[in-house]
Amino acid sequence: MLKLFSLGSAVVGLSLATLWTPMAEAQEATMQQLRDCAAIENPLQRLVCYDKLVAGDGAYTPARASQVNDKEGAFGREHHVETQDVPNEIHLQLASVHENALGKLEFTFTNGQKWLQIDSVAWPRPKQGSYFIERAALNSFMLGREGENRRMRVRRVE
């Protein structure tokens, strides 16, 4: 009986040791991933990183500012990618404008950016010409025409 108990204890001990080793390695990988998440400066991206780790979706790698070709291309996209040194205002040439089904204006500029009116300010049909988009409060943006004192709240769609 004592031999049987000793043999059972040895088998259980070896089984636990075998099971414990991969868990320790997995735990170390998780600790490294947690350190990587903690190093992310953007609070929203850091939260997404932690959520992906908990869900078991694998390592999360945030988009870096190097993926954005130029500062003007990053304007209005701060909530999508991590950016640095973006300007407070950009100047654009209007390529086209049309009204969507909700009566809001959709602007397309010559650099390929598309912006959508989000407020209810009534503007006369915009003319071709030089426009600017400036950063406003609470991560919003205002569209204005050069030489006019009118502004319209917009958000970037593309």
C-alpha cells in the first residue's frame, strides 16, 4: 500500500511539474506583453492592448507615426494612428463638394482628403478655391474659406 501511494505521489508530482513548465513560460510571455502594453503612451491604445491580451488575440502592435507619410496626411487622423507634431491648421484646394442624403456637405480636396460637415450651419454652395481646416476644441475641426469669417465643424472620413 505504501509503494502504491509513493508511486502515485511520484506520478502526480511529475505531472504537475510537466504542466507547470509551459505555464511558467506562458506567464513570462504574458508579463513581457504586459510590459509592452504599459510602455504605450496613448491611453486608448494602451487600453486596447490590454483588452487584446485578456481576450487572447495575441500581441497588439499599435500603428506608429512612421506609417504616416507626412504631417498634413496625419491631420484629422490622430484618433486612428499615433502621431506626433501634427499642424494646427492646413490649407487645401477644393476638388469637389456634394450634399449627402442627410443634407450634410461632403468635401473632397485635391490632396485626396475627404471631410464631412457635422454641424447644422447653413452655407451657400461652396465655391472652388482655397480653404483651411483648423483644430478646434475637444479634438474637433473647423473648415473655413480663405478671406471669409465663416466656419463649419467637420470631421475627416478619408
